[in-house]
Amino acid sequence: MEFQSVFKRYELKYLLSERQLSAVLEAMKDHAEPDRFPHSLIRNIYYDTGNYRLARASIEGPDYKEKLRVRSYSAAEASSPVFVELKKKYDSVVYKRRITLPNAEAQRWLSGAAAGNCADQGQLEKLSGSDRQIAGEIDYFVDHYRGLKPAAAISYERDSYAGTDCDIRITFDRNILARTEGMDLSEIRGIPLIPEGTVLMELKCPGCMPLWMSEVLSRERIYKSSFSKYGTAYRTMIFPALSKKASD
């Protein structure tokens, strides 16, 4: 099955109550439909340096920020294919690059447990031309941020829709859970990152938001949020644990 490997788009986030969610879904009826993967259970492992340089940069809100993660849409064993994703954001535009590798090989590569880069590990010749370029970008990232390691495992349920009259993708994330131990892509457990009854909506589009969506957001007083899953995990779980350890 083919998957898109390169993305360039605006990504806008909103935290919705159940009432607001109902209003948005009602407005979507004539403009969007479930996409080819309408419901998924997404598992991620985010990588960071020993001093959490990437997490700290994310919550400071700079014009440019980046992150690296491994993602799976099902429980992943060592040989299961997963996505290695490099995500960058500049001036509100998100650029995402991803390739697929077996789970164990992907995690060895990103954590530096195996010597050298993707080419050194014999993976490069297995990739297509565009994927080779993406692998090179990830190699540069891993080399630049020395000592990357799994920092947080984050999972959530996602419902996905695609616009029928415009180029927009709309996703709704529930049960967003994070943990900092037992870093694998097989389990679903952790501490909730958003309150019960809250849904994270993301609008992903190459340009302007469609008028019908703008109208329902205005009518329901739904405001853009800077919510970051990994950034929230750092603020609520990782940083408090580091502070407690430092004071012991």
C-alpha cells in the first residue's frame, strides 16, 4: 500500500468540548467525508536529547521548530513496518518527511545504538530515490542532535475526514495518553494529556480555511490552540519529574 511521504501544509489546532464537536460535525456534513483511514489508533515514540532540547524549544514557541518520532498505526513488533517522521514548522507552515522501516531497525537508527547513519546500516539501497533524500535529512538531524533517545510514548484514537469541496483534512483526537517508561509501540497506556470530554481537532490544509469552517468556529467561539502533545507531556510529566529528582 502506498503512503504519502512528503507533506507541506498549514496545521491549526483546536481543543473542543463535546458540544462544540457536535456543532463542527454538523457543519461538516455537506463538506467532508471520512477519509481512506477513517479511524485509527496511533502510537508514537518521540526522540529527544538528554536535556530535552527539542521539547523545551517546542513549548517556547519559536518561529522554527522540529521534532523526530517513530509512528505506528497498529501494535508493532520488532519486524513491523513503522514510519520514521521528521516534522518541521516554520512561520505556521508544517513540513513533514517520512519513510518506512522495520520497527527495531528504525529505533536503533534514531537512538544511535547502531553505528553510523542509515547508509552505514545497509538500509539506503532498499529505499527509493525520494526516500533516500528523506533518509539523508533524518541522518543529518540525528547527527546534529547528538545522543537522541526515546523521550515519550504518546498514543491516541483518531477520526479522520477529507474535504469534498476543498483540499482540507480534519482529524479529531481522543484519549491522548503519554508515558515515559516502557517505550514501545505495542501498548496503549499512560497519563491523559487533555481533560475527559475534550477532543483535539486539527485542520490541515495547503492554504486558506474554507468559509464554512471559519463560520462554525466563529459561531461556536472555538479558538486556535498552541497545544503540542509532546510539549504537554514534557510540561506535565517530564519536567516535574526532573525537578523532583534535582531537589532530592
